[in-house]
Amino acid sequence: HFLEHLDDWLPLMDECSRTLKPGGTARMVVPHWSNPHYFSDPTHRTLFGLYTFCYIAHYERFSRKVPTYGKTPSFEIVKIRLVFKTWRGFLISNALLRPFTYIINTHPRVQEFYELWLARIFPCYEIDCELKRRIA
């Protein structure tokens, strides 16, 4: 949980792309836009959703395609997961949400269905995305 605190996280991702060796991986964990605690923190600057990393990374598994604004993505998405949990200490709530995390992440189309239809009803806690530096 760091990128959401930056005014502009894209220059940092460009620097990660420059310094990460081709084939190397980076893992980004950010709060999902529906996280009810996101708006409580006045230092949060950027919202993240299921498709946010698709603007900087290649990913064929989603049906929705986003523009790259003339820039060739330097990353590929290896894995993207929506994580459902509550604060630490809420053991029963977290135990009940664990199967929901599994079901939503069974297939990219299920993730997309969640993002479009269910995110406002069942808030997601965070997005866990693994990126791989593309070989030029």
C-alpha cells in the first residue's frame, strides 16, 4: 500500500520498468476503490480498480480493453487478484470472506462481473497484482 499515496504513480512505474531486468517481476498491492476505508485516509490520492494496471501492462484475459495512449506497455500482468478481507482482528469476518476471494478470482470474467455489478454491494479490500517486465 504505497502507490495510492502518490499524486502521480505513472513516473514511478516508468522507473520500475527502466530498472527491472527483462523478465523480472514486481508485485503491487493497492486498496480497491470500493474499500470503505480508502476515503478515510486524507493522504490517498489515486483510486485503483480492476483495470487500472491494464493501462501500463499487457493483459489478454479481460474482455474490456483499455487505451494505452500511444505508449507500448512495458509490463505484462502475470496475475491479478481481488482480495476480500476486513481489519486484522476480525477473524470471523475474514474467514467468511476467504471463500468470496476464491470465487471472484476463479476466472477473469468473474472478476469483471464483480467489478461491474457487485463492487458497490460487496466492497473489495485490495488489489494484488504481479507484473512482469516485458522483453523488448
